[in-house]
Amino acid sequence: MADKKEFHLFLLPEYEEEEKYLNKMAKKGYRLEKVTLPGIYSFTKTEPEDMIYRIDFNPQKKEDLAGYHQMFADYGWEYLQDMNEYSYFRKPADVRDKDADSDHDICWNEDIYSDNDSRLDMIKRILKTKMLPFMILFLGIVIPQFVGAIFHGSMGPAGRTILIMWTVVLVLYIYIFVRCYVGFKRLKKKYESEM
Amino acid sequence: MDAHIRKVYVPMTETGFYILFCLQEEMHGYNIGQKVKEMTGSAVTISPGTMYGTLSKMEKDGLISFVREEEKRKIYMITELGRSVLELERKRIARLYQNSMGEVCHG
């Protein structure tokens, strides 16, 4: 049984904010137990922990999954779970990579990516795997349904209800799209400027 | 070598270069990371997400090939295409170095 449950909505480009949130919760003594759609975080009460949470997006075929997790395990990362094809990892901040020998090792150790080229590659994977289907759904279903509902809207209360429903969906879609667009743009700028 | 390979790998990231360089011998990801750290006195380090992503990309593009699996770790080795990309990079870096020392590079 979880000691604490919180709801947070982090969209596709907001994984760094999500990591920060999980790190902060660990510092307050809440260790992530699990996260489920659409964004319910369950925590177990612990002593305050200096824990680093990282989220990767690199969906794997079944036969490659073990190798993917092993790579992170070699570097001291504990694999927690997947949600919405994102993979969650954590590592205590004071535990070094098993062969770490200098202070320098500690800082690169805290991230799962060591250069911005590979961070940009990750964004490309998210855009291709997640944003593209989202856009296709939008253009192929939401827009046509909305336009259809406008014509039916004049046909009594049932038509009006449908129109209201599709208007809500449309507004929600646009809101999510704009937030994702701004988020990805900001990430891209940040990674490119650091190169 | 096709245009895509040239566009993506010439010039190459430091991480990419070291991974390809190390794979002149059979190795798995974590081994490569250790060797690069040793070679560069910890100046270049490669994190797991970067390592995994770069290896997958290079395998897909045919620069390296999967040899076998050992305790869930994939062991890779450079291919002929990988060797020619590495050679191009080596020449480019040598020229860069010579020019930076105020020399003119011939050939």
C-alpha cells in the first residue's frame, strides 16, 4: 500500500521536470513505488534520500530489453519500470559507478546521457514514436469529427452535445500540442546551445 | 560510402569516435566506457544512454556489427564500412591538429 499518492501531468517533453520532481520527493523521504497512467505517482515513506531519478526514451524490442537494462545496471542504475514507453531509472547520489576513481566521475555519473548529440537523438525518437501518431490522430480523426459535429450541431440537443464533446477534445488537443511544441523547442535550443 | 553515412558520421562526435576506435577489438558497452576513461584520463566519459543509443545507431548504419551476447551484454566489432569512416576521421583530425600547430597539411 502506498504511503502517498500524487497526481502530476508531465507531457512528452517534460521529462526533466519529472526527474526533478522525483528527486525532490526522495529528498523529502518519499521513494517512488510506481507511476501509472495518466500520471499517478505512488510513494513509500522512507528516510530522506539523496536519490537521482532519470527517465530515458528508447523503446526496445522484446529480445533487446535485457541488454538495454544490463547496460544501465553496469553503470549502477536500477531499472524501475516503463510508462508510456519511457523507462525510469534511479541511483543513490553517493554511490559511484563501480570503477569510479575521481571526483570527475561523480558528476557525469549523475546523468544517463553524456553528450547533447545523444540527447537530441532521444528527442527525435520521441517525436517520431509519440508526436507523429498524435498528429495523425489529430488530423485524421479529431478535425474531421469536429467539422462533422458542426454540421450536426444544428440538429437538436443530441447534435449539440456531440459538438460540445468534440470541441472539448479539440481544445484539449490544441492545448497539449502547443505545450509539447514549446517544450520540445526549448529542449532543442538548450541542447544545441550547449554543443 | 553513401551520403547518409557521410552526413551523420563525418565529422563525428568525440563519443562516436572513441566507440568506433575501441571496437577495432571485440567489446561490450561498459568495457568501451572503461577503456575510453582510461585512455583519456577520465576527460571523456560516456553515460549508458549515450552508449546504448550510439551503439544501436552505429549497428543500424552498418558501422559495427553484433558479434555475440555474453551475460546479457552485446559484444560488437567494427565492420569494413566502420573502418573506412574511422580512417576518414583519423585523417581529418590529423589535418586539424597539424593546421592548429600552424603547419600546412599535405595530402
